[in-house]
Amino acid sequence: MWAFLIEAVLISLSGVIAPGPVTAVCVGHGSKSPHAGVAIAIGHGIVEFPLIFVCIWEWARCWASR
């Protein structure tokens, strides 16, 4: 279990530290519209929140089955 958690953190850090497509979109659209950052954050949240919900749901199921 600990090995998986450490691996997940290391893999996640590589995506967080390196600039990626969201950064490129922010820079590209940010110069054209003052509301681009808000729109990008909302779009990212629409994808991220269901993933977090599923992770927490499954974690709770695993924890309850112990």
C-alpha cells in the first residue's frame, strides 16, 4: 500500500511541476480575454471534481470493508 502511495505521489508531481497543456491554454487565451482564467479553472474543475469524488468513494468502500 505504501509503495503505491509513494508511486502515485511521484507520478503526480511530474504532472504538477512541468507546465502542460492547461498552462499553454492559460497563456494563449489570457492575453485575449480577462475571463479566460476563470473559464479554464471551471473547465478543469468539471473534470477534476468527479475524479476526486470517485477516489474518495472508493477509498471509503475499501476502508469500510476492513
